[in-house]
Amino acid sequence: DYNMAYIQAFITALNWFWKKLFEGVDVNMTGLAKVREWARRGPLIYVPSHKSHIDYLILNHILYNYHMHTPRVTAGKNLSFWPMGQIFRKCGAFFIRRSFKGEKLYSEVFQRYIKSLLEEGHPIEFFIEGGRSRNGKLTLPKTGFLSILLRAYREGFSKDLIFVPASIIYDRIMEEKSYQKEIGGSLKEK
């Protein structure tokens, strides 16, 4: 359901939001120039750290503002709630289950979707940690989505895959209070 009008409207809202939330956003321009250069060689696979819900918003905001293709973003199905699920979907998100075990048809359809994205040259963003870090540190990678990408590459759906690790660093994380509660023993709130 990718729709450029939704992205432009969402970027306008984010411009206002960032001014309220942050003093500024610093971008490594040398690194961004390298990413732009590599984008000519094949689909970019963005692999950012994942500490906050802000991560996927800020990365896409930066890419859009520097005239780069915004990626299709893997998102947990927990983010497919009204009205944000519809907005995220129009902005390039696709929602996935945490586990595909016992779901052969779901797995096959999902893998074919990823192969189609790669075949058409779309950039993709996924969080190799599988979910947000609750303590600010990187967590061990989950390799399921990575194996889907590599299988698609081996099967010839893309001539190359360019992995772009991205570090998104904050002075303070927006979810800090809820993380402190969870570390203190409280249950994670949906």
C-alpha cells in the first residue's frame, strides 16, 4: 500500500515533532554519501540498532530529506493498530509475526513478498535484534529474516545485497520510564 502522499504528510508531521522533541538531528554525511553511492549497485538493506520506536521514523525521515528512497520497513504486527497501522503501511511498513513456526503458508507467502521487493530493487529495513533493546545495549541477533534475504539472493532474486548498518543514538530514549519499570520487574505493557 506504499503511497508517496502519505509519506510526504507524515514527514511534515515528523518535522514538527522533531522540533518539539529534539534539539537537532546529526547525520554522518560522509557515511550517507557512501550509502548513496552503494545504492547504485543493488538493493540496500538497512540494519539499524533498535532502542526506540523513534528509530524507524528518524532513519526514514533522514533518507527522505536527503532525497534517497525510503525503505520498506519490517514491523511487528503489534504496530498494526488503528489508525497508525494504516498510516505505517502506506509509508512502506509491512507487518510480520514474531514466529513463523508451524505456519508453512504464511512463511512461503512472506518469503515470496521479500523476493519480490528485492527483485524490484526496493530498499528494505529490518532490525536484526528482532525487537527493541530494553536496556540500551545491543542484543543478540535473530537470524530468521537475514536467512530469508540470503536465500532470495542465492536464488537470484537480486544480483547483490548491500547491508547498511546504522547506529541511532540518543541522549535520552523516549521510552526510558517504561524501560525502567520493566527492569524493576513490571510487566511489559502492550
